[in-house]
Amino acid sequence: MAELGLDGLIEDFLLLDITNLKDIDSNHYDVVLCVGGAINYTFDKEQAAIVEMLRVAKPGGIVIVGAMSLLNSLIRFLPVIVEEKGKFGIDGTKWLMDTGIQDAKHYPVENKNYVHMMNSSEFDSLFDGLNVHIVEKRAAGIFSMAG
């Protein structure tokens, strides 16, 4: 932020768990931004994270949530997945492709980078029953990975 000359505009820096934003008052921010796939690392707390982000946004505020796409990740990392099939077997590979989940039990990658890559309907389901108006959905798509 300093490099961009914006550090004087920052009210506070907080290091928090997106599934529990208890240190932030409800209806506090005009915009809540969650990018970089943070939501993909919350596993069974994905909807709790969405609820918390919505809670800290002001009524009528904007919440932007980015998530790692299962399809894009499979295409991007296909050479690695083929290599890892030798380590985790066909059942582990099938698990990854069916669920999008890398976990210690089914797909124990060495770096322990356990993640839940989502398809569009899984992502949409995180907002089921919540009072939101989805203005736009977009994906980078497989063509963004072309050479």
C-alpha cells in the first residue's frame, strides 16, 4: 500500500480468520473483498465465511468473493496430476477430479496445501438461503491459460 501511496488511507490492518470476523462490527464496510482463493481453504466452513463477510458489509454493500475453479485447476495442473497419480493411485486421482478436494486422507500432497477447488454449482450453493443479490459471476476460463 505504501508503494502505491495509499498507506495513509488505510484505517487498520487486521489478520483474521474469514470464518470468524468477530473483531469487526456488523454493517461496517461498504466493500468486502475476498480474493486469491481464501474461501477454498476453509473446507466445511465455506458458508460460515460467506455469512461473516456478508455480516460485516453494510446493507447494500458489495461483497466480492473469488474462488479457485476445479476445472481450471485440473487443466492448469494436469501434468502434475498425472505425476501424482503414481503417488496417490487412481482412487486418489478420481477423488480429486470428482470432489475437487486435496486432503490428507485422499490426496496427501507433500506440501500439505489442502484445498477445495469448486465447480460453479458448489460455489453458488454457498449463497443458498442468504439474502444476497448476485450482480455478476465470471470465470477466467480455460482460454486465459492459453500460451
